[in-house]
Amino acid sequence: MTYISVFQIILSVGLIITILLQRSEAGLGGALGGDLGSSTHHTRRGMEKVLFQLSVVFSILFAVTAIVALVL
């Protein structure tokens, strides 16, 4: 049980770091619906793609370990 808790802490720190390192293209204006006329398609490349994939892996692993911790 202790190993799962330590692993969850490591995963949560990794998830926080990868999310914070991702650059926000939209900003607050895009999140609130500003600048609707410009519809650009953004493709993740390089380090941005790696950070995105890492954040997905960390979140899936965190969810799995949370379920395992509930079962045990």
C-alpha cells in the first residue's frame, strides 16, 4: 500500500510539471470565445508533443493506480 502511495505522489508531481510546461496558445481570450474569426489549426510538434503525450501517460497511470489503491 505504501508503494502505491509513493508512486501516486511521483505521478502527480510529474503530471503537474508536464501540464505547467505546456504552452497555452489560446490564452484567456481564446478560452472565453474571443477572436472567433481566426480559425487556425495547431499541430503539436517536437517538445510540445512529447509533453502532451507524457501528460496523457501520467494521467492514465495515476487513474489506474487510484483504482488499484481502492481495490486493495
